[in-house]
Amino acid sequence: MTLWNEKFKEMPLVAILRGLSPEEAIDVSTVLVEAGIKILEVPLNSPNPLESISKMKAHFMDQAIIGAGTVLTGEAAKQVHDNGGELIVAPNLNADVAAMSKKCGMIYCPGILTPTEAFNALALGADALKIFPADAHPPSYIKSIRAVLPRDTTIIPTGGVEPDTIATYYQVGANGFGAGSSLYKPGKSLNEIAEMAVKLVSATKDVIHP
């Protein structure tokens, strides 16, 4: 939790590396870490995701938080932990995933959309709430849901996050931002990934360290 707090405070961007292969894991993640993104998530519907997570964690150690996305079962969460993962992100709320994440001492960030889901997630020990899909609703939705949640709730909109939308999300109460296909997708060159990473980091710094 201490490492999460440190890295999230420094740069509250979560890179979603859907489709990442183990062969490119170190090269892609190095580009991101060098740009300032220190929280990296490999969705479990990527090729051999546990191998990528293991390689990335062994390479970066405490320089970055490495975890998994699209974690749908408690057993999958345990496998992530056993391969060095420290962060569990999901598109949904699942009690088994929550329980295993907490048992293993990992950060748990489930996907939620409604107030009911948000409060259920917090009751299950969620460390942060992933508003997903964020681009299905106007940013003002975050302002509305933020109004009823505990003040210290960490909200991370995911889906449709671009450099020019970060300020808007921050102004309505977002604490961090999940960047997926705008940042990485299979076939993107390292230069393209680096350029977008720099833009996202710059836009985030503009709002959190004006």
C-alpha cells in the first residue's frame, strides 16, 4: 500500500497494456516508466500475461507497480500475486476477487458505475474505484457520484482518457486516470507509445502540480 500511495501521488496514471506480449513487455514498460508512468497493468486476456507481469516486476522491482487487469476470479488474482503482481484491476465487482486481493495484500481496483456498486466495492475493501466505461457517460457523472462517496475515495475514470480530457475529469473529482488504447495497443511503435506517454504525463502534471 505504501508503494502504491507513493507512485500514485507522484503520477496518478495507470497504463493499461491490453495485448502486450512477454517478448515486448520490458521494452514497452521501460518506455512508459522513463516517461513517468509507474503503474502498469497487463490485462489477463493478453498473450501469456503472467509471464509479462513476472518479467516486468523482476526488472523494475520497486521502481514501478506491476499488476493485472481483467481479473475475473479469485484464483486468477492469486496467480497474479504468485507472479509478482501487486495490483488487481477488474471491469466488474466480484467478492472472490476482492477477498483474494486483500488476503494477498494487493491493491484492489474494481470497475464500478453506479452508487450501489461503488459502496459495495468500498465495503469489500476496494482501494480505488475504476469508473468504467467512463466514456459512456459525461464527466459530470463523476461529479455526481463523487458527491455521495466518502471524501477519501480514490476515483479513476477509464475508457476514453486522452491528454485533452484529463483536465475535465480532474475538475469533476477524478483522482487518477486509466489510459488504454490511446496509449498502447499491439502494433504501436515504441516511439508512438513514448510520444503519447509524454503527452499524458504532461497533461496530468498540469492538473495535479499546476
